[in-house]
Amino acid sequence: MQQNVSIDESVAGIQSIRAEAFQDVAASEKEVEIRPTTVIRAPSLSLSALFQALQRLAQYRDLLVTLSVHRLKVRYKQSVLGPSWAVLQPTLLMLIYTVIFSRIIRVPTEGAPYAVFAYCALLPWTFFSTAISSATNSLVSHFALVTKVYFPREILPLTYVIAALVDFLVASILLGALMAWYDMSLSWWALLAIPTVAVLALFTIAVSLLLCAIQVRYRDIGMALPLLLQVWMFATPVVYPLTLVPQRWQALYSLNPMVGIVESFRRMILQGVPPDFHALEMSALITAVLLPVAFTYFKHVEATVADII
């Protein structure tokens, strides 16, 4: 009789454990149902979707600042020269071009010493090329982060543009030193260099977002980019003045947005004259069209980037 009671108690205990287990499973399923789920979809092609994406980006501004600072620290970590590399790169290019284009091949500089003439144009160009080269591979090089946690993916290329902009400001100190050495002064037109740099930064962001999104699917972009930037530089008046371009070709030549930016920046800083308004307006117009297109395309690619990368 005692054995039967013992068996009954065991059966009752097992049934009680099973009941508790079923209750735990039911509670877990209920918790999963209640837990909010975020589904990442490509935004619609509308202004409201674009504004929502910008608002979401603004909500993550702390992450943008944090990663930008981290980008600067990592770039010069364990480097002997540190931030001096921001000045060294355009300086070495300036010295090479000065020897070639002022000693071997004499390029007219409209009265300015060639060293200052070249360095003044190399500043915006180095900012552009450095930002593009780094930002294009930002999603691919951070695939571990992209596939584990959600955040607006455009933050990654934007951090590289911000880091390059800081390098641009640091390298501008040497431009001031060169102008002081050659006894050159600034005019009031130099104040327009600020909106010119703003156009440059926005155009750089547009190209970075576009190439970065394409790079996720087609890695050929990263391979072809160094050659593209090299050709692009010689299609921009960096080592030569705009006046060397034949007049009949200048309208077509100005379709390159970097032409109006680089030439206007150099005219305002070195020559103290108004910018080339026609070329600069063309640069601003192309930037105004390209930036929303690039951002929209990037957001569409963002929806599937974690699966493809």
C-alpha cells in the first residue's frame, strides 16, 4: 500500500513539473509576441520617407560624433608623426608638382608662386580623394558591426568624411604659413571660401554614399577607385590653372563639380578676386541634385546590406 502511494506521488510530481514547464513555455511565447520587432525595409521614394531617414539619423547623432572621434584616434594610433600626416601628404605632392611644373614644365600660375598655387588646390582635392577612398569601403570593412546591430548605416561613410574634413582644417595651417612666407594677404573674398568648402563637403558626402552603396554589391568599385581618382585629379585644375583649358571646352569641362570648387577656392584665397560664379553654381547645382539621389539609393541598399555583405 505504501508503494502504491509512493508511485502516485511520483506521478503527481511529474504532472506538476510538466504543468509548470508548459506554463513557462506559454509565458515565453507570450513575451516573444509582446516584444517589439523592428523590420528594416527599403523606404519609399517620397519626401516624407527622406525626411524620416534624416530624423532617424539625427537621433543617432551621438553615435556619429563618437565614431568620428574614434576614427581620428585610430587613424593616428601608434603613429610617430600623428596628425602631422594630414599636412605631410599634400606637402609632399606640392613639392613633387613644384619640381615638375615649375622647373621642368613651366605652368603659368597667374603671378603666384607655384608652391602656394599647387598647395591651395591640393587642399580641397586631398580632402575629397581621402574621404572618397576611405568611405567607399566603410560598409565592407565594418561587416561585423553591420551584421550584428542596427543603426543608420550612412553613419559609417559620414565619419570618414568628417575625419577628412578635420585633416583639411589642420592642413590649412600650412597654407597660411606659406602665404605669410611669400608675403601674400587675404581679401574679403576669402570669406566665400566657407560656403565653397560646404559645397565640397556635401558633394563628397554624395559621392561617398553612392560609391559605398555600389561597393556592397560590386567590389570592382574599390579596385577601380584609385585609377578613377587619378584621372579625376588631372581633369580638375589642380596642377594647372583653368585658363589653360580652351574656351570652347570650358562649358563641358565645368560639368566636373570639382572644377568650380577648386578653381573658386584658389581664386578667392590666393588672388583675392571673386570666384568663378558660373562654375561654382554648376558645382552647387550638381551637388543639390546628386545628394538626395545618392542618399535615397543608399537607404534602399541599406535594407539588404546585412544579407549581401
